[in-house]
Amino acid sequence: MRTQHERKDAWHRKMKYGKKLCAAGLCLNLFLITTLTGCAGLPGGKRQKDVYVPPESTDAPITEEPEVVGMSDEDATYASLEYLDLMTDEEKVGQLFTVNLEQLDDTKGEYFEHKKITKTMKETLEKYPVGGVILFSRNIWNRKQTKKLIRKLQKNAALPMFISVDEEGGDVARIGNNPKMKTDTFPTMEEIGKTEDADYVYYMASTIGRQIGELGFNVDFAPVADVKTTEMNSEIGTRSFGDDPKKVAEFVSAYVKGLESQNICSTLKHFPGQGSSSGDTHQGSVDIDSSISKLRKIDFVPFVSGIEAGADFVMISHISVSRVTETSEPASVSKLIMTTILREELDYSGLIVTDAFDMACITDKYSAAEAAVKSFNAGADIILMPQDLPEAYDAILSKVKSGKITEKRLNDTVQRILKLKFQKGIMTLEDTEQKKMGD
């Protein structure tokens, strides 16, 4: 049996001397539509307590690995390992962050309407080589401006970035709700949940994916997988497909497949499910009164369906679930929620991204450094919008340098990030060759 290094060398020789074949395969793959199956809930079982207890069995059907556009799973694994070997700790830590433009240049305030790259942004990207950026309505003016902004951001990045946007459809459509962008608009998910079917959801998501991909985006922070079980939920509002877990699961699966058909990364949010909350995490702490059995029966169902459909990201909410965790800490800093439940029970192997860390429910409790370190140690892969990027970055880097965050823990996350970038064609073997020449 070949060692890992021998397999890696064999892979590298195949990629090096088979460029023409690989290029032809890539062109062919760009025309493929991902077709996936699966929709299952999790077993419940009797529990003596509401705190988390592992399920007695996991009989959810096992689905095949989804097809990918860009590189196969195996090739992307070897490509990511090779690139990882070339990276410094500073570069690796940078990959753990996705930020907004104001966090790259805060000289004009926290919510300045940046619509072009600035000198300060370039300097920040050089000092803090973040793995991704997210654009908001205030950064998007028209098609030409948006394409140029994204192109310039990528040009000044240490390595190709995730370029993210909240483009759910309905009320949350940073691009679709701007007439100058000349893209399609869609009803709210609540309306679709009442009147349309999964075929329409697939059409909507594939249309959104195609149109944002043309602009340079590669990640959509959608779909919302929350099951809305209370009308008092103002934070989710009309963004949920409804209160029927099975129907929401069906639509979430269709949405994920629609985005994947256009080679756009999809994101299930907001785990472990905040459809039953009555507060707003933007404004302060929110605790939902759900037991683990209720979460399994209702809230987890759409997430399981979305994971089986091939979702690339799961976004972790800032809600707390005290009946499950026996603490008031947000899910986004909870090892029980992210590692024990999402990774181990739901068998999720993709990227875990937090909800925005500049929200009051985080900033009221933690410093930027504390929040970043706590979340990463609990299992998060990507910290979204830390309140203070330098503070958060330096805190994790310091823990890595001191050994309090192990090299293995850091490498595991960065390899997952790089692998997805290679799978989606965000990174290519040319990036590896350029990295080698640069070093």
C-alpha cells in the first residue's frame, strides 16, 4: 500500500503531465448539473434530561459524495495539502476570517459605503491575508462597479478569496433589490413556502447562483434553513419557508442544489435553528426554550436535508440553547453545538462559519480576541466579521505560536478551506505554482 506522500507524489505527476486532459475535464464539468438525493430527520428516542445526550442510533440514509465542478474530491484534497505545506502560520490564520470592506478600511467609519478598493484596503490585505470578504448593499452600485471591485479585491489578496453576499431572495437580496444590477427578483421565502413547489425553488436558486456568479461572487449565504414556529420571530420574519420541517427541508435541499448547479457555494443558516426565537441577536442575547429532542424532531430536519444535498457551509447562530448546553453561551462559541452535534452527530464535514461577530449578542459579552479564540476552539472554521480584525487575528496567531492552538487544529481547518476553493475552481494549480515561485 502506498504511503500518503507516495500517493501525493503520484497525484502531482498526474496533474503536471495531464494538464490538457484536466483542462478538457474541467470544461466538461462546467456543464454538469449536480443531482443529489436525500432527505431525512434524526432519530429522537427517550431522554431523561433535556441536556444533550447522543442518539442511540443513526439510521439516516448515507448518500453519495456530490459531484463537484473544478476538481474532484481526491484531487482537491491533494492540491490543498500541497498548498498548505507552502503556507506560513500568518497566512493560515488569515484564512479563518471573512470580513466586510469597512474592516479592511475603517478610516471613514464602520458603515462607510465603500464601492471601490482603497490603498488602506490593499495594506490591510497584505498585513492580514483574510480568506474572504462579504459585500453589502452599500458596497454594490451597478454591475460594472461591482465586477471591478471584486476583481481588484481578488488581485490584491494573498490567495483567491471567498467573495460572499447575502442573496436569499425576497427581502434579503443585496443585488436583486438594486434595479441597477439588472437581475431577477423573487418573492419572500414565506410566500414561496405557501404557494410554490421545490422545482420553483431550484429554479430561483439556480438563477440567483448564475447571476451572482457572473458578477464574481462565489459564496451565497443562503438558504435560511430555520423552521419558523412562532410569529413573534422578527429576526427570521419572512425569510423562512415555513413551519413544516419536512416542507422546509424539501425546499432547502432544492435551494442548495440550485446554487450548486451554478458552482456557487451554499450556506445553511442559522444552526441549530432559531425559528422559535422571539428576540434579535443583533441587539442582544437570545435563548430558545428547546430540548434536544425538539431540535432533532423539528429544527435539525432541514439542516440534515441541506447537508445531504451538498451544502458547503453551515452558519452558526448566536442564539443560546440553555436546556441543551446548560449554559447561556451563544451557539457560535459552543463546542457542544458545533463539534459534538453538528460535526459528530450530523456527520457534517464541510465548513462551519459563524454569524457576524460584530452583533451585540457577541460584543456585549466578549472582546474580539476572546470571541475569536473561543469560537475557533469550539469548532468554527471561519469567523465572520470580527468587531476588531487585528485584535482577533493577533489573538489566534498568538495562541498558535504558543502552542495553545495546535498546528493540527489549524491545519485541519485551513485544509478544509483550501479544499473547497480548489473544488469550486476558486483556486487552481497555477496558484500553487505561483506560490512556489514566490517563496
